[in-house]
Amino acid sequence: MTRPVPFRQAEIDLEVLAANVAQFRELTGAPLFADVGADAWGHGLDVVVPALVGLGAQALVVARLDEAERVRALAPESLIVTTQHAADDDFRRAAQLGVAPRVHSLAEYERAADGGVTGVVLAEETGEGRPGLAPAELDDARTDAALRGIAAITDSAFPVVGAELFGVSEDDGEPAPDFRPVMRLWAPIAATKRVGADEGVSYGYTYRTRSESTLALVTLGYADGISRAAGNRVEASVGGARHEIAGRVAMDAFMLDLGDVVAPPLGTEVTVLGDARRGEPTAHEHARRLGTHSAEITTRLSARPLRYAAGTDTTAGERQ
């Protein structure tokens, strides 16, 4: 049976992830409490969670209980912490899943304890405008938890690492140089066209060719999480050469102006996000040109690109 041609792929390099984890431990000496929310920062829970468990992560952190349910299926024995809860949550489902909620008030702690949880993380009031338990409330919660046999720790004893493990950042600055990008997002060239100078490209002709050129249709679009604002602003690479996305990004595809070159074979890989050490455009470069941060670039990716571990055999078309 002929294997279908992949339309869009996100290659997750678990060796790089392992190196980032080792670097984190060397730099901080802290336990690995890993934030894997937002589908592991866009990298795919199915790929990332088993890898982090194998790397000895002591806890996995997500925002909501629906995410915790997915993580529990992938990590049956791991400590899972949730950070956001509905105002009327009775925490019984969290108890059934063995999830430890991070609670932000004494009332929330009491609901969690009454719901049967066996562990909690107590958010501390810091005076920075974020909700948390005051010192007296912390004492009350700890005392009550001890009486009920609930394991209770505070935020200060639970430092969480997130985006950095994947080589991206939640702020506008450069990602930490010690941590390399884990993801390579790519898609194949599906069609090419030879055009002359001053040819309008994509919807609205916001881009026009400067000379005779080869245009390439690449099967990634805004339905996959590529920003519509990326047209005429960010780059992708083909065979190590960078090219600006030409014209508006469509729902399922964008165009590249490859210049005056022979058309590459159909199926040639176009890297949209990768590692600068390989000469590829990075999430940080995209973010800088789009006025955001690199973690937003990866977390906005939809479920359509297939996430797979580098070096594994993938069945194309599973999540197209």
C-alpha cells in the first residue's frame, strides 16, 4: 500500500529535550516540575509526556482538569498538578484522577479537601496582585491538611519550569541560550509555478515578484496555527536557503518566492520553525517580526500538524 504524502509535520527532537532537561538540572539543581499545559507548549502531549516521565520528571503541571485527564492516561504514576479551577468545582474528579490542585484561597482549599484530594499546592499571597493564601490562612490549611492526611506544599517549594524546556520563551527577549528549540515544524512543497517579474502572489496581491521566479505552494496555513500576519514578514527555509513568505497566508497553505531557480521536486521539505544552529528560522525570529513572544508562536499551533518524535516512523495523514 502506498504511503500518503504528509501535508504538515512537527518533528519533536527528544534528544534535544533530554539535553535541555540535563542543562536545567545542572543550572538550577531543582526538581523537575514541568509545565506541559497547552499541549506541551504546542509540542504534543502524546510525544512529550512519556519522554519527560522517562527523564525523571517529579511532577507534570497543566491548567485545567481536561488536560490532566489526557496527561494521566500518558503518565499513570506521575504527580499531576492543575492550576485553574471553576468557582463551583467540587474537586471530586480531581480526586478520582489523583490530581493535586493548586489552590488560591482557603475556601478553594476546603472544597478540594472535602472533595477527597490527597495532595494540594498552596498558592502564597505575594503582594503582587495575584490571589493566594495569607500567612495565617497557610497555617490553617497546613494544619487541616495534616489532620486529613493530605500532602500540602507551598508555591515556594514547587518551582515550575515550562517554556524554557522546549527552547522557547514567554517574554519578548531572546530565549535562554542554554536551551535549544525542540520542535522543527515543516511541510512539503505541493506545487510550483514559474512566473515572470511583477507577478501578484496570493490573495489581494500584497506581494509582487521582483524578477523571474519560481513560486512554491507550501501546505501550512492559518488553520494550522500560522499567523495570517506572517505574510511578507517571516521566513521559511528550503535546503538551507531562507525565503520570505510571499503574500497572504491562506487557511491551508502559503506561498514562497524561491527566486530564479529550478523548481525543487514536489515533496521537498520547507522548514517554518526550527533551530538557528541549522540555519533554520526560529520561533523567536517569527515572534520578533510579529510583535509577540516565541511561546505564543508554538502554542497557537493547531492539532492538524502531526507531532512525532525525531527518528520515528510516522504514519502520515493521521492528524491532517
